[in-house]
Amino acid sequence: MNKKVLTLCAGFLLGGGVLSSLSAAKLSTVANDGKYYKLELKAQTTNGTWSPKNDGYCIDLKVDEDGKNIFGIQQNPSNYWRVASAEEEGTYYLINIKGDTLVVADNNAFSVKEDLRGDGANYSQLGYPATPSNWVAYDKNGDNGFYKLVQQGNDLTSTIGAAFDAVTDTNNDALKNALLEALENKEVANLTMVYKDKPSEITEAIQTMVTAASSDADLKKKLSQVSALIAVKNGEKGNPDLVISLNGAVASADVTVVEVSISETGTVTVSMQSPYWGDFSSIQSDDDTFVMVAYGTAIRAKKDDNGNTVYEQATYDPSESNAAQYQWTFAPRETTPGKYVLSVKNNLGDWLVAEQSDGTDSWVKVNGIEVTKDGNGNFLYNGSKTPIYPKVVELQTSNNEYVIWNQGTWAFDTVTNPADGRAFGAAWVERAWMYAEDLLKRSAEYFTLDITYVHYDEKNNKIEDDLTGIFSGELTPVQPVNYGQGKTEYRLADPKATSFMLMNENNELLVLDTNSKTAWSAGNQIHAYQLIKVSTKAYETDQAKDRNYQAYFSFEHKVGADAATLTEIQNIYVGNHKIGCYLDKQTPTLAGQGNVGSLLEVVFELNPSTAVNPQAWLTSPSYYKVTVSNKRKDAQHYGKVLGQTENGSINFVAPTKTDIEKPEGQFAIEYVKEYTYKDNKGNDVVVPAHYKFTNRENQKTYELRAADLYTTGAPNVFAYRDYRYNLMDTLTIAPVTQYTSADGFRRIPTADLNANTYSVALNTIAGPLYVIENHNDKHRIGLDAEEATAWRIEQPTVKVMDVTGDLDHYAADTVSVLTPIRFWADNDWRTTQIDNPKGKYYAPNTELLIPTYILKNTATDEYMKGTNENEEAGNTYYLCDKDYAVRLALKEVGDSTVVLIPAFLDDMVYWNDNIKKTEGREYDDYAADLELIDYKIIGGTTADKGVLKAANRYEATSNDLFVIEATGARTYKLLNQDDKIAISLMENNDEVIYEDGEFANIDNEQAYDINPTLYVDTAYINRPGNYRYDYLLSVRPFRVDSIEECNNPNHEHPRTTFTKGDFLVVMRDSMDVETDKNVHNNKYAYNEQPRLAFVPGIHQNDTLYYTDAAGKVIDKEEVGNAKYSFAKFAFKMIDEANNEFVIETAYDYTPVKWVNGEPVEYEVSKGYLRWDNSFLVVTPNLDDAEHFTMEASELNATANESITAEGAVSVTATDGAVIIRGAEGKNVVIATILGKVVANETINSDNETIAVPAGIAVVSVDGESFKVVVK
């Protein structure tokens, strides 16, 4: 049924259906589908030849004279059949609507043959399973046109077979016909078996039966029969289905009729109801309305052009603008003093009157409802305070004449003969009222209203009079208002309130003044009451005395309209007084309905909703910061911002708790549409549309209902009403369009990390407390106001290996927090992406990349590690560890302080230098698992030294801010190429390192004639990321650094740079070789520690070539990298002010890669120079390292500037030349190191100076050669 059309009440037209024939359907295709079909004869055969049959004969059932069921075929069958599979495969039952099973020859199952020849190919022949050759036929000698079904060959003179088609009963005619038959015969058993849980079919059958009633008496008889069989209860509100229960009781005196009801959404429900004492609703006459129905359509009341009330019969549609015209109400009416009847009013507020046969107009009463008053003045309805009203109405006048609807004149008439009377249907309509929240949703805290009286002049020109009057301005629905001591106190109306006071922006109340002295009246007839504005004090005064002011308003809107978006209001009431236009001396005036007459209709228009349109708001890839900007201090979140709470969740917090200029106070906003999900009980749960705020730092979310966020007209300023608590906030939601991946966390440039050591101090009011390892018993880290540890800050890395297991690169441990932004663009919701730089919506800065750092104590080479797992929770602390370090993110707080937040993998793994991950998925998973944990480092107290502990990351504490400052001191000493240095013990500067024969040693410079000068050759200095400066130290160096000249200035001039000399080397290899030989007296070791010696070699570019005595290269080593080397030395500062350091070099090596069983790659460990019992050796322990100092040496590391040959010939290098003495008369050839001859002559002087390019020069005097370095 069309929900827009009001279906009828008892005695009025109900719809029927027409049987529709579908295309042919084989029985096997409709088996077990639960539907009913007529089985129509479509073909027959005699001796195997099939011929079509189209005369409409169908399988039917008939009861013979003996009361037995006879199955046969006839036209216009009353029986339809469903097909059900039998136990035996390929066989079927045929069952009619009443449950009778078709049987032939005492068997109730049939085999089906569907491969018939010729015209019968689409039909089904029914066979007898036990004897497949026997098939169903029919007996032509049937009685009265009913041809019996028989088995082929029985009682027949010839062989005849029948084929049938299944034709759908689309309109349930078979069911309704069977129901009618059952109703006529009171077949309770059949109803119980067949019609249970079929409310719609029962309703339609009753409709058909009611329509066919020949008279009122016949109608009541038929409905009485229905009443004896079926009891009907209404389903849930808005559900058109009925709940059916079966009842075999004898018909009562009351008559059961058809009831019509209309839900809030306009759905029409047909059910059965006693006219007086059935399933009544408890209602209030001034609130609930009904639609009055006659002859299947509704009656409406309206004003004609002359202002007269007229009635019309039309189709009720709750979605139409004139729907209110169809609404009627029940109300007690006083007929004579103290005497009342239950009467009806139209939507205009007029009582229904009817003209009696004597020509007089009479009030109208509802028959069967007696209205009285109790001693307290309360109305009683048939003796009960609860008003109960019928849903089928018999109306009578004062002369007990029956009111009827005249379809010809469209008027209410009366008749005196009860047989001519007609009852009216009362189709209940739940009136639609605006909730207070619906009005507040216009602009969050108020709404506005325009009221217009529309009429036409004598020339039919439209005139619109503005009657807004007291409703002008901003109106707010409020709850009871209190006034005291000159101050107004009120609160917003409950969100679901439909009756509420209205207050304007001046704190004035809107009221209807029901004082008869101020009303428009004539004697006791009051036409209209005034609408006025009063102060809260005046209202309170009135309520304490005369109570003339009515202040509770109700707004009625069209049924089915969306209250959140509609602008049209149908009616406004103050109490039970309807608001409309009163013509005061022909001047239109807004007023409230009096006790007589009716007001002219006006147009009420609400301001449209200012709810935020997400597609117009979220249009750019921006983050947002949220501030509560209310001026009123009683606002829910006054003075707060949206940020992280002390448990890490997101809510409104004090601005001191969250910095909205940093990621912790910035959010991606996503609009989420309404959706439904199933809870754990299978129930549907509806989640309304909302805005999801995702925190840019910790990914936690917060939600605001989309329907509760409103624009205010000011940029970025919104109104938000939390209807859970009926509270309102003004929010400034400002976009953040400039953001980077580095926001919120300190990044220390690599160059600064390499160049500096740092102090880390807890920031306190009393001054800094330096983080220092001062608990030597457990390497515990504490706090000290005076002493400060110099910390190296390093970036932890993971070794990323290629698929073969070789090192591919080092990757810094960085925490990634990706917060994509969803925004409206290109006519759809789009999401930023970081994977394709050339793709659309690419926004790499939506990924926070948070660098992590590790702290290393420069004094001990130990890392700051996390808490000691062996301690009880209350005693945990941070400590130093040789191998493991806690990764720390430096979260910025203010301009100079940071919070130290540890970063871990999911399994709480500390960083160590041995973490290796294969590139690809393994490393990607590792990087994705690295995250900031929910803890931070704070300063704690102990008896004297303080301690570092862990605390909740979001907890508000006063001891979590640290200051990290560069100390200005390098970790390693920086020297220059060609420096000449002398290294001595810190505790005794006369004890110096020198070349002691085959080895390097330490002796007293003053006691022995020692030249301690060492030549400095830079090995690994100015390289990216380097902070440990490595050097080669040598004696007798030859340094070549020359540029070859050529005569073409446009050519690149080749540069030659190398150093030849004897280099200081840790003799680890020799020590191990001697150890393997089981040499008891290993000269290369002392106390199992390798000694050092000077080994000849050449350093060129990044390689050190080892040579034998003849100058032949015998081995080589890469020294231009960050790895430890037995030939490289670094000076790790202990006290830069006193030039105190330890000397760092290599100690041991371990194979890490093999090829064909042979080691090809080693990992070299760190060591330190130590003077152990007069031996210079290398130790792996920093605690055993010797502390040294150094100074520049004025001596030469070698006598290479003056070489004396045999025969007193000497060659001396000077700037740009060589001086040759004692070579008079001898031939001299001078060449560069590359063999280019620059001089070839016979010396004629005892002191000859020959110009030579800078670099190493090879001088030959009569065939005797030697080298000098020319500067």
C-alpha cells in the first residue's frame, strides 16, 4: 500500500488484487520456495501424442457428498499449491494452502517428468514413483464440470496423460480466498495451521470481506466472525507489521472492526480493533491529533477566501505542506453548566458542529465516552482520569441524531435512522514537535524566527505583513527561570524538551498574557490574547499572584520532515493557545487564540541551520589547532585548548598542558559519515556523522558530532554544543598550513654533534642539576649541581645489509609518525600520500620524522641505558652501560628545554652496535616498529646524589625539563698535516714516546739523548659525520706535495701527494704469529698485550702501503675510513683545558666474513696506549689507558734536509733549490720522484746551488743517489 494514502476504516473501501499469470515454470524449479501456485493443465496426450490445452483448467480440491476430498481439475480454482521435496530424491509433495496433500492411488508423492515431447516440452507430467509408467490423467466423466484426477489406465478406456504448468499467485488471491472460506466456516484449526505469522494476508482478506458487506448488519456479522477467531495487537511504533495471535473464543457482544493508524513517518497500518474497548491509547486531547476518515479518504478543514471554515475530502499525505489541515483533536466540551461531552476540534481550533433535522446547529459528541469532573476539577473519561479515545468514532448531536459525511456536498450532515449512520475512522497521527535541540541547532545557542501574514487585496495583489513582533532577535529555549536579588539565572532547556520558555538576547521572556482585561474580547467571548515581552522579575511576580502569563511554547512541524534542516513551522502554541493573526480593526496583529472563533493563518519561518558543511570547510591539506574562545567563564571548557591529557588521551586541557604551536596540539580533522555496525549481541548500533581529530604527535583521537558544530560568521570561529550535557563552547579551529617533518622535536646538526661534547642538566628553579655518572657502585646516573659529565651525543644507526649479507649502508634510527590529512578536493574526499612525489596530494611533511639520540659518557665510553631491570619498580634508575643505549627523542618544550622521551621497538630492545637488518621488508618492519613509548625521563631524589627515573610521558611533573648545551670542547684532539709533536706522560712530561730501536717506548727525555718528535700525517679528518680524528704517526718522513708545471695554463696540473717514512704500528699481527708459534718469549707482546713499532711504508691517498727494506710493497691497508686501525691513532680528550688525553687505536680483530673458508673481512676492536712496567703496549680497557699530553716539537722527525754522501759530498734542501757541497768536478743529475730530470751538469764549484721544483728530489752524484725534500 502507498504510505501516502490513508487506507480505510470499518465499512470503507479496501484494495483488492488481480491474479497475474507468469511465464511457464516447471515444478522442480519452484520446489521448496514457499510460494503458492495454481497448477494449470497445459497439454494432454492420447497414445503418446501431445496436444495443447488452454481452457484454464487447474488442479483443484472438492468435498464430495460423503465429506471426502476429491482432487480433480476445474476452471477458476479455489486451491493453490506449493511444491515440497519428498524424502525420495526426485519426488515431490503438492500441498494446498490449507495443508491438504494431493494424493493419487493412496500415494502422496509424485515423480516428475519434464522432458516431454512437442508442445508439452515446458510442462511437468506427474508420475507414480512406484510405477513410473503410470502417470496422472483425468476422468472425462466428471460431475458438474469437475474432472477427477486418476492414475493413467484406471477406469479409462484409453491411455491419457496430463501435463501442468505452475502459475504464480502473485496477489495472494488463493490465500485470501481460503481465509474467507475459513472465516465463513469458523475453521479455527485451519487458521491456526496455515495463517500464523501472516498478518498482511489476513488484513487483505478482511479488507476484501468488509468491502463485500451488503449492509451494516452483514458487516457486523462478518466482523463478529473475525472477532471469534483472531485477536490483533499493534506492533511497535512505526512498524507496519502486526503481531498475530490466534484465539478460539466465542464472539463477544463487541464488534471487531478494521483500524487504521499512521506512524510518524506516514506509514499506514491496517489492523483490527474493537470500536470502544479495544487497544486504546492514553493521550492528551490538546497534544495528540488524528485524521478523520470517511469512505476511505480524509476530511480537512481550512479557511476559504472569505475567512469561513470549509471542509473538503481529499487524500492525506503527511509530506505535503497542507498536512496540518487534516488534523483533528478530541477535547471535553461543556454543553450546559457542569455538563460535558467528548467532542472534536478541527486544526483551526473550531469545534465541530452539525445541522440537525430541525435546522439548528448542534455541538457534536463522541458516542460511548462519558465525560465528568471529579472534586478537584479533573476530567474523568468513563470514570477514569486517563483520557481514552476510540479509533472508530460514532458522532451524535444534542438530539441524538447521527453525524455522517455527505460526499456530494462535502459537509457534515445528520440522519435520524441508526441504519443510515456511518462511523468515522480515527487514524492516529503522532504530531511532530521541534525539540529544543532542534532549535538550538540553528546557530548552536539560539535561533531566529520570521512570522508573516500573507493575504491579497481586491486586485489579487499579494500582501505580506511582517508580524514577527516580540519574536524578533535571538531566541533561546530555556528551562524554569529564577530571579532573585536583581540577577537572572536560567539554564538551557533540556535537549529533548518539546515545551519550553523562550528568552531573547536581552534576558526578556516571551509570554502570552491571558488576562481578559487586556485581551481582544466581547463580553465573555475572548477572540485573542496579547503576546508580550516581560522581565524575569515580572514573570516571577505574576506566577506568585494572578498567573496570567503563559510562557511555555511548542513548535509543530510537518510529519516526516527533518527537524535539523527544515525552516517551515506549521504551528506555534503557547500552552494550548494557537498563535495566528488577529485583525484588530483590520490591522493584522500577532496574537494567541481565545475561547471563540479562530485566528488567521500565518507563515512561520526558522532561520536555516548554520551547521558546518564539511565539504566547504575541510578543503586544504592542513592541520588544525583548537582553542576555546568563550567570553563567559561558565562555558564548559573555558580557557582551554584541545590537547593531550595526563593519560595521553585527547580532550580539552589547560593551555599550559599542551603547546598548540607544536604537533602535540595539532590535529588532522576527518569527516566521518554516519555508519552502522553490529554489537556483540547482533544489534545494530548507529554512529552519527562526526569529525575525528587525530593528534599529530601520538595519533590519539577526539570526536565532535558533525551536527553539533556551527559556523558563526567569524573566520575559523565555530560554535559547538555538546548535547550529552547541553553545554556550549565557542571554538577557534585555526588551520596550520605551514608544517614540516621536523616540527616539535630538536634536531642537532651532524656537524655540531661531531664538533662538540654536551652537558645535560635538569632545569630547576634553583639552577641546573647536571646529569652525571656519580654512583660508581652500579654505574648509576645521578644529578650534581657542580660537576658535569661531558656527553657525546650520537645518532644511533642500524646496519642495513644487502641480500648477500654485505653492509649496504647505515640508517639512522628515526621514529616516524604519519598523520595523513583527508580533505575535499576534485569533487571528492582525498587523502594525502607520501609515496609518490609526482602523484597528486603528495605531502611528505605529514610524516613526522623524529630523530633519536644516544648519550655516551666521554670519560668512560659508556652509554646511557634505561632502567635497571633487576631493581624493584620503585627503585628503578638510569645507568651507564658499555654496549647498550637508550634512544632518546628530544621533545621541545619552550625555547631552550626538552623532555627526554625514550624510543623503543615493540620488544623494548635497546640500541647496540650489532643491530643488523636486511634491506627491504626486514628493515622496513624494524623502522616501523620504532616508536616513542609512553614514558619520559625525570629527575628523582636520593639521599645525596639524585637519580634519573622513568615517569608517565603525559604526567604533569616539575622535574622533566632538561637543558642540553654544547660545552665547547672537542671529544678528540684536532691536529694539522705536517705537525711535529712530542707526546709525554701527563703525570711526568719528561717521559716521552720515542723510537727505541726496533720498538716504540717511553723514556726520560732528560736522562737520555732522545728525539721524541713524531710527524703527523692526517688519515681521517674532514669527513662527513666524523668526530674522531685519526692520524698516522711516523719518523723519518719524506713528504711530497707538488704540482707539476706545464706550459699550457689551460691544462689541469697533476698533484702528487704522499708520505714515505717509518710509521708507528700496533704489532698485533706479529704478536699473534709469534703466539701461534708457541714462542715463550714473544718480543711483540708484553703481558699478552701488543707492543708498538715503527714500520716502513708509504701513505698515499687513503691507503697505507707497507714496504720491506728494499722499498718493495708487501702489504696495504685502507686508513681513510672511520674504522679502527693498527696504524691510526686518535687523541681522545680527557681535559681539554689541561691538554690531557688518552691515545685510541686498535686492539684486536675478529673475522666476520669468509670466502672459501678463509677470512676476508674483520671487525677491529678499540684499544688504548698503556705504559705497563716500562713497556708501551695497547690495552682494551679505558680504565687502564695512560693519560698523555703533547707539545709541538722544534726538532725534526728526520734528518732528511741534509744528507752527506761518502767523500764529504753533502746535499742540502732549501726553499726551491738544493745546495751541493764537496762535489767540484763531479757530474750531478737531479730528478723528481716520478723520474723527470730537472738538472744534469758537472759541478765547477765546491758550493753549488741548483734550482729544483718543490717535492721529493732524487740527487745523484757520480751515480750515488739519495732523496731530499725540497720546500
